[in-house]
Amino acid sequence: MEKGRLEAFSDGVIAIIITIMVLEIKVPHGPDLAALRPLIPVFLSYILSFLYVGIYWNNHHHLFQAVRYVNGRVLWANMHLLFWLSLFPFATGWMGENHFAPTPVFLYGAVLLFGCLGLLYFDSRPDRASRSGLHAGDRNGARLQG
């Protein structure tokens, strides 16, 4: 299977994740700057998550530049990664609304960890090529095979 559909789907899911996160920031009801004060933790958590989602997208993008074809296992591994990324809006909102309380921060960290583990499946270093399914060699002709 060509990689284009997987990339387009992943890009769309990530764009929706970012959109949901920004829509979770509620507009204040007051006309002055003081009305923004309660939104500071929510906005800070949004900035943090935007950066992390951007890092995941960037890594995903660069990895798939070296790939031409994917198989079913890779599609499911990609779904695993997207599952964890799709939890970002919930974890971000809960963390921001509760002013970085320990339990929401723990959940946020768990989402980051499991997202990272999902991305590790695609590790393309030569010493892990047989486990990750990326058969490097010619970077332009690489295949991801589960």
C-alpha cells in the first residue's frame, strides 16, 4: 500500500486534535485583561500540548519521508499512535482546568509516555530495522513492514 493515505489520515487526525484543544479554551465574559487571568493555566497547558503534538507530527512526517509502502501492521501501529495523541485534548483540558494538580499532570505524562512508545514502533535506526519493520538501505526505497 502507498504511504499517502496513511500520511493524509494522520495529518487530518492531528489537525483535528489541535483544533479541539484550542476550542477548549473558553472565551472570558469580562471585557478587561483581568478576565483572562483564570485562563492562564488553560492557555499554558494548550501551549505545552501544541508543542508536543507538533513534535509528534514532525517526527511522524520525517519518518515517512523515508518510506514508500506500508502494510497492515504499520497501519495498526499508526492507529495506536493516533489513539494516544487523540487523548491530548482531554488530558490538556483536565490539567489546565485543575491548575496542574498532581493527578491530571500524571495522566498527561502517561499520555505523553504512551504516545512516545507508539512512535517508537517506527524507529528507523539500522540497529532496530528488523524489529521496527523499516528496511532502510536505500532511503528512497524503504518499506515499512510489520
